[in-house]
Amino acid sequence: MLHRGTHEAPASDGHEHIHADPHFRASLDDALAGRSFDVVVATYGRLRLVADALAGRCADLVAVSGLPAYAGYHEPGRLRPFGMPVLAREEQADAGRAEQAEETTGEGFARKVRATERHILALHAEGAFRASLFRYPTIYGPRQVYPREWSVVRRVRDGRDRIILPDAGLTLTTRCAAVNAAAHLLAAVDRPEAAAGEIFNVGDRDQFTVRQWVEICAAAAGGALRPVSMPFDLAGPGRGLFPVAHDAHLLVDAHKAADRLGYVEPVPAARALADTVRWYLDHPPDERAAGNLVDAFDYTEEDRVIEVYQRATARLAAEQPPAAVAAHPYAHPRAAGQRDHRGR
């Protein structure tokens, strides 16, 4: 196990630890001098530098990339049509991207991620190693440095009975339990020939809207949170549930690993999510981890925004006519040869 040495997990005591900083080539070269490996699973650091340091040192490289490789992941408004394709496939990383006069920070980051993926596949083509790449989505489970589920768990623990959900919480964001994400990588270790030279999206088989995610987490925490829907732009502190600054869908197709590598999901998503919540109940994140969240848990501001929004929209809601219900378009006569009640 190569890592910086800042977190020593007791469960890994039986394994050799190599301390190096995977963000710097010189540190990697010093740590790896004279060593070679059958398989390397690279999950952290500057992946381009990690790959360069491992060229000629391993037979197989299983490397973790991420969904920010997709154009529009950070800035969906720069794509036409708006946003990433729903159920985006691996080859659609550049779908919808138009040439812009000026590159933004988000698109610049996406470009670097894609460039790193291409660099690793080029090393693969040159014979430096057999490489496969796995695009990680939002990962959840114990010991996350960005504990998203805490946004729900803490509210239940604090006795809150409602939560602001931008756009009714209908956004779909690809998630994957850590145990399932690891199983994707192990599938490539088991079938290196099938994985070689390929990019795979990673995700749980079952995906949930933000509202469903809140309901599952709240129930596992022993409570319930009533959703208060607001437009994203007016949701104020409710936007803290979204680490990216938008609520466009970030849903990718993650079937390729099952089709090509025989990946089988170890833990169903709903159970993994409930297990994560129960872990947070027993191990609340420390101030450092909780401080990484965009969510500020400012309940006073949440209540103020809800009340102002409800006052502002009450008159409009009262003036709305009853919602029209479309008639079924096909005829439904009650006897053969007759027209139905609408004359069809």
C-alpha cells in the first residue's frame, strides 16, 4: 500500500506500507526505485504522474478517474442541449461540448481529466503496461472525507422535521457505495484481458433521486424529513445538498463493467446507503470532515427562506386554476360497434 502516511488504518497493519506522496513524481520514483509489481490499483494522487512512474514497473494498471471527465459535469449550461446526456456512455465524454472563446475553470478541469485518461491509454498502447480506467462518481460509505449523508443524518439527530429540496429533489446523481466501487476494480484485476485499454463508468445498479436519497437516509437514521420544494436558484441554503453549483442530472450508464468484466454488485444500493447512515450514527464525522460540506446546517436561515418563499408564492398558488387532466387518447366504447362517451 502506497500512501502519504497521514492516515494509518488499523485494518491494514498486516500489509507492507510504502510512504510517498503520489502528487509528485520525484517522491514516487524514490519510493519505487528497484521495485516492480504484477498489478497496481491506483486510486489517488496525480494520476498522470503515477502512470508515468509505473511505466515498465507493472504488468497491469487499474486506475481511477472520475465523472468530471464529462463535459458539462461542472458547467451544464455550456453544452447544447443543456447538460450531460442522461445515462451518458463512456464514449460520450465530449458530447455537447462546443468550442468556447474562453475556457472556464470547470471545463479546464474536465479537459485535464480527459487528457490524463488519453495519456494513460497511450502508455497502454505503447506497451508500458495494460491499463484500464474507472470513472468514479459520488462515493459513499464509512470514513468519507466528504460525508454527504451527514446532511440528512444530522438534521434527524437535531430534531428537524423538514428539509429544502431544490426542484422537488428530482435531480439524479450517480452514486456508488465504496464496497461496490472496489468490486468494479477487482473485476478488472480478475479479467485483465477484457479490461485492457477500456474505460468503465462506475455506479450502483439502483440510482435514486435526491428526494429518494433523503427519504432512505432519514428512515435509516430513525426519522423523516418533510421536503420543501423550491426552484434551485431560490433555494438558498438548500443548495448545500449539491457540492457542484447546479442541479442538472449527472447520471451515467454503468453497465459496461457487468457486460465486459462480469461485475456483480456485492451490496444493493439501498442497503449500502442505510449501512452508511448507521455508521454515521455511531461515528459522527469530526469537525474537519463535516467542515468539508457545502451544507452549513443554518436552520434559522432555512426557516426564514422557507417562510419568505411560501408567502411570496401563496397568492400565485391561490390564483391557479385546477390542473387540466388529459383525456386518454384512445376510444373506449362500452359495446362493440358503438362510440365511446366522447364520441370517438
